[in-house]
Amino acid sequence: MNTSPRANKITLYIVMVVFALFFLLPLYVLFATALKSFSEVSASRMWNLPTIISGEGFAKALEKLLPNLLNSFYLVIPATAFSAILGSLNGYIFSKWKFKGSDIIFPIILFGMFIPYQSILPPLVRFLMSIKLYNSIPGLILTHTVYGLPITTLIFRTYYTEVPTEVVEAASIDGAGILGTYWRVLFPISLPGFVVVIIWQFTNIWNEFLFAIVITSSPAKQPITVALVNLAGSQIVEWNAQMAGALLAALPPVLIYILLGRYFLRGLLAGSVKG
């Protein structure tokens, strides 16, 4: 039986709404529980809205997680900046300055994206201990900067391939060196690429757990992802504080997407289409 385009569209919308509601159910429970007092929290009433909106959970979560929240910012901001800048320089070199062995070195760098975290933990910990950066935020910054270089290099190399080589050659003729050409020609037009890398790296580093728990053994040095797990306690779990803590931990990446999201797809596709 043939169906009209209007009926197909209505069916599609209904299916999309059902899937959207299914996806949003955990968020509803998260918000509803976070806004309840501890006396209202129970498994039988988790679907109920709070009878009285309470900030008790947020107050407890913020009290316990604030130092670790700051640790996450101390980690994510420099690690994102360093990996973005170094990735930009790498992308510039590999896209515009061909040298002997570049076709071998670039794939080797990209291979780093496929190395599992677990496989490098023992040598990584020993290395950080040897340079006195184990159990420290600088150690985490170094780790995430290096581990982020393959993807940031790939993004910027793809982006810079769209820049005409003649522009780079003209800057060289005018006397600009490698860094001078990058600073005067490539860097001013790199905003879309930097937006993509900042969103990508900020989100990955903020949400990362394995490096954080292995490299930082002291609670005072741990980022919020590790502290959030420790917030659960051993006997009595204050679910309202747990849910409020999860919301606090999720807020910075969400804000990054809200502020920079409209540039993300534009920058991600830059360099992917020739012509």
C-alpha cells in the first residue's frame, strides 16, 4: 500500500521524538535527583520530580569537588593549548615543507592514535618518575600533550593543504623563514582549525580517566573525573550529591560546545573538499 509523503514525514518525526525522549531519560533522572534533598532520594522515587527543589546536593558536591574541578582546569587549558600549537606547527611543516623522510615520519606520528593507553602505562609511569613529574598536574599535561599530537597534526595538515603553496613560496621569497611564514601567513587563517582542535582536545582530556587515576595517586592532585568516582563513598551513597557532581563535571565541555559548536563542523570539513 502506498503512503503519502506527509504520512512518511509524520512517522519519521514520531520515531525521532521517541528516540530523543529515550536518549534524554538519563538526563531527566540526573537533574531530578540532583535537585532533591537526601531524604527524598530513593530507588523507588527516582522518576519523581523533587517536591521541594534543594541545592543540598550541589553544595556537598561543590564542597568536595572544587579542588579537583580546579585541577581539571589547570590540566586541560595548558594541555589543550600546547597540543594545538604543536599540532599546528607539525601540520604546517608536513603540508608545506617537504623534507627527506617526511612521508615516513608523518605516518609514524599518526600511528600514535592507534596505540591503546593501557599498553604504554608501565613505561609512561617509569618515565614520569624518572623526570620527577609522577603524581603531578604537569605530568598529566605532558602526557596529554604528547598523546594529542597525532590527531592535532592530522587535523592541521588536512586544513593547511587548502592553502595555496604559492603563498608560502611568496613569503619565503620576501625573506620570511619557516616560522616567519607560519606566523604571517598560516596562523592568521587558522581559527577554524584551532576551534576543532580545542573542542576535540578539551573534551577528550576533561573526560579522560585512565591516565588521571594512574598518574595521579594523591587525591589532592587528581582531576574531577577521578574525584567524582571517589565521591560515591563506601557505605552510604548520597545520590543527590553524586548526580550534582556529574552535572558540574559535564558543564565545562557542554559550554565549550555551546560557545564554539557552530564553528566545529565548518573547521572539521575545511580541507576535506578540493576545488
